[in-house]
Amino acid sequence: MSNASSAELPKIVDPYRLAEQNSVLEGDIPISALSRFRDAVLGFEEDAVCRVKLSFYMDGERRRIVSGELEAPVRLECQRCMGSMDSVLVSRFVLGLVTSDEQAQRLPKDLEPFLTDDFSADLWSMAEDELLLVLPPYPLHDRNECPAKEDLEAYEPGSSSALPEEKSGDNPFSVLAGLKKTKH
């Protein structure tokens, strides 16, 4: 997607009319307006936006479809060092527009349902759902960029400081062996 400045994506649209007209919508959504997503990430720039491009169309079976892509720059918490890391979340998706669970069950397996009202759909909520789906379960810095790199290398096989050295000499279980030989 381009880095050019874009207008705000409309929040509520008639997706069925857009599909019948083969429409394409592009725009931005302020990340600060996506409360569920905002709470799921460590942070983001104050003016950060999710860039969205949506294509509405009808397939050969006359199903109404929306395909899209979105990008959102955020800060996540690295699960290795617990530090902040910048990331750009990217999602590409294809959804079938439906107004009921019955319609959703009739969609082919390659289409995820997007439940809408008869004449309106909340595009911001749809984008937020897609962002939540692409959040990594265990975000990690690139291994060479992680502040915990030295700690990781200390525990790798073949490393000179692999593990703290054990004392040579007495085996802690030798006392047990002595007890076994003693008769009471």
C-alpha cells in the first residue's frame, strides 16, 4: 500500500450496494479509535493510523465479497526480553457478506463470514477484528536485535558459558548410596 496521505475510511457503508458497483475504498482509521485493538498492544504513535484498502464485488455465484488489506504500525512487548518492539501488522483477507448465521454456514470454506445488517456495515469494526486476528501470540524481537541476546547465547549448547559449572567431586546422591548399604 502506498505511503501517501489518505482520507479517513468511512465508518458505516452499504456493503451490498458497494459490491454491486464493484467499488474500491481506501482510507485510514485512527488506531486510537479502535478500543479493543488499542488495549491489546503495548502502544503506538499518537497519530498512528491503520491504512485500509477494501474491494467490494460479486463472485460468479452472486455472493457479495469484500477483499482487503490493511497495515498498522504498533509497539508490541517482546516475550523474550519483555521490552518494547516496533512492528507493522499486515493483514490480507477475503470475506463473504452475510446477514444471518444460516448464510454464513452456506459460504464456501475459503470465505470467512462478515455479518452485516441489511444495508449497513461497520468497516472500522471489521478492520479492528482483522487486526486482532493478525496479532502475533508471542511477539519476539529478531534474535540478533533482542536485548536478551547475551542471555540466550549463555544457555546454548557449545557456548563457553553454557551453564554454570557443576562442582567436580562429591555426587549429591552418594549419601543415598551409603544409606542403602547400611543395615538397620
